Amino acid sequence: MPGQSFYATASKNLKRETKLPIAPCFGLVYGTYQDRFRPIGGLNIGFTESLSALVIFDGVHVHELLTFGYKRHVFSVSVS
């Protein structure tokens, strides 16, 4: 039986406050299939202007992405 998900997230780039190229996010998701709420979150880390890493917690699993941007194009690879 399929379900739906509803979520709310908030994120903030903290480079100005911390002098570090990080941007955390957090939120809450509600799934109708399991009829429950789950916390979600993540952290984006910028290494250079075009290279960054993103760690995401989807409420169940952790996922890591490496992202490279070139001009108008963005390429992401899952590293887990």
C-alpha cells in the first residue's frame, strides 16, 4: 500500500558566524504509510567554490554525497 510524506525543514549557512563553510539543516517528516513522525537532518560542507560534501539523515539511513559544480552543471555522486 503506497503512502505519502509531508515534511518541514530549516537550514542555515553558518560561514559568516563560524568562518567555516558549513550549512546544517534539520526537520521533521511525517509518513502516512507508517503513520509516524521522524527527525531528518544533514550537513553541507564546502571544500572549494565547486566541490562540496553533503551528509543526509533521512529519518532511517545516513547518505553521503560528493558534489562538483562546473559552470551551469552540477554532478553528485553517492559515496556510501
